[in-house]
Amino acid sequence: MLPVTPSGGRDPLADLLPPELIPLFDDRFVGSCTLFEEYVHRLALQVVHGLGIDSAARQPGTPAEIAARAGLDPDRAPVTVGWLLATLALGGHASRDADGRYSIPAALPDLDPREVADAQKRLDPSSLASYRMADLAAEMYPPVLRGAVSGEEALFAPDRIGAWFEYFSSDNPIYAISNRVGAFAAGSALRGDGGPVLELGGGLGSGTTALLEHLTETGRLSAVRSYQFTEVAPSFLRRGQRRLAGRFPGVPVSFGRLDMDRPFGEAGIEAGAFGLVYGVNTLHVARDLEFTLAEVRRALAPGGALVLSECVRPFPGRPVYIEFLFNLLEAFRAPRLVEPWRPNGGFLTPEQWTAALEACGFRDVTVYPDIARIREVRPACIVAAITATSA
């Protein structure tokens, strides 16, 4: 049975969201997220069966043991197999014992993802860019997990870049929510006297556009004394520059390549130069988050703000459906781990983000909206902006 968005009566989520965010989380958006989560679950079932993971999990085993039984690559597969098994366990199709060993004791159901895609078309076809990206990822799971190709090579091949452009677009509501939430948070964090802004991982410029449009609407665009747009991938940087060049004539915007896993000084970023450092769905892929946060602190002026708009993990260890798109990428699944605040690759919980920022010298950490309250009512609400101040 397909999930149905509740209708009628007051949505309890509305009592937990800041008033300005309530219009963003309407029935269409919440329904699209619910459907996409189901779509990913059905793709995960297909991937698990197609790779023989279900047969390999007839006897309990760790993700690494099950991956080995299925003949999968010992370096690339275990983390991703663990995510797939956790996703199936969340849906009641696998079990996990106290020692972290998974098993799939029965045949998996044959659930057609196209049924969900058809429901999405009826609800809101503009969200189908996420579905196309999920289909592309599902197609690449076998060659990547069998060791034939890296996830980066598979997902960022020239003939697949277009799908990423569609996914990372403000025309895709499932992604665009991060831009909108981040814009509200960054607009509030930018001090009254303004200052220079540095954006990390600006991608195609949709997050930049959302922020500068929000500041225009609120009459605060002049608070941005300069805007430095950075991105590590040349193809994304070129596309972002074409999108933004001349669009906001009142703001001096510059463009440059920055690898957040390297010292920011190599990209010409001066210490103490910025009043705001901003990133949308960026810092969770830092190879060494502790190092990158130290570089961010170095770039901020005293009292400057860091605003990260991120997908967040509602509960420790709970798989997030959006991760299906990114689990094949080494940068996503295999960063440097730091206990207790960086225990896994992928997304972090609100508490882990707070602990990470405080451990790295930031203060006044806030999560907007308050996912720690919302998750009890809507565990699938996974978008938040994390704001912190440089000491």
C-alpha cells in the first residue's frame, strides 16, 4: 500500500515549526517526501535482491560478512551494505540482533517502484528529478559494489552530470527545501552591520540565489559587502558562475575553486575576513570535519557566524532515505571518524553537529527548526540549518 499524506485537522508539525517555515512544509512537500522515502525503500529491495545480499543474509552476519558472502568488494561494499540492511530492517524486511548482525530470513516482497513514481506524478511532478537521480544510483550499485568502478566515476560521468544539475535545482522541491531553510537562517545570522560572505560548496548556485533573493525581499541585500562563491568541481563552478553572474548587481560576487579538505589559504581565503560562512549540504562530506571546521573558524572574523543547511539524521544509526543517492561516493561514506560526534559517514544528528561545533571552538549552536522536538512527531523531517558563532 502506498503511503498517504494525512489530510484534515491541524498537522502537529505546524505547532513545532517557526511560523515562517510552515508554508514550506505543506501537504504537497510532506507528501512528496513520504512518497520518495517509499520509492527508495523499493529500490533498496531491488538492489539487495539483485546483488544476492538477501541470500547471503539468510544466516546472520555483520555487513562485512554478508558483503563477503555475496562476493562484493571488501573496501567499497560493507558500509553501503550496512545501510541497505538497516533500511530493510526499518521497513520490517530484515532484523538486527544485539551484536549488530543482520539477517533476512524470508523472501523479499516484489514491490514496484513505478507505482510510487506514478503517485508522485499525480501529486507533484516537479519532484521527479529526485526519482531520476535515485534510478541512476540504483543502476550503479552493482558495478560499484562489485568493484568494477568507483562511485565517483559512476555517478559523475559526463553523461550523468545533467541528472545532478536537475537534482541540485531550486525547481526540485525535495532538494530546494534546504536552500529555503538555509536562506532564513543565514539571513538571521548575518549581523546588522553586515559583512563579507563566503559560501562553501556552492554547486550550481541555487543556494546562493535563495539567500540573496531572501535578503532582497527583507531589504537587507546591502548588508552583503561582498560574496565569495566557491566550489571544488569545475563543471559545477562554471555552471554556478553562469547562473549568478550579473544577477545581483548590488552585490560584488566573486568566484573561485576551493577544496574544503585543503587549507583555505591555498584558495586565497584570508584569515578573519568574513562575517558569514555559508554552506548548503556541503560540510557533511568533509574528509576531516575537524580540520575543515578549523579552517572555517580561521576564515571568520571574531563573532562571525557559520550557517550550515543540512540533511540531518533524526536518530543515531537510523538510515536516511536521501543517503541512497550518495552512499556510493567514498567522500560521503568514509570520512575520518571522530567519537562521539563523527561516528559514521553521511549525515549527522542535531546532537552530533552541536558536539562537533563546540569541540571545534564554536559557540551559541542552534538547530533551526528544532529537529530534536520534531523527530518524535515526524522522524522523516530531516532538513535543518545549524548556526554557530566564532569565538
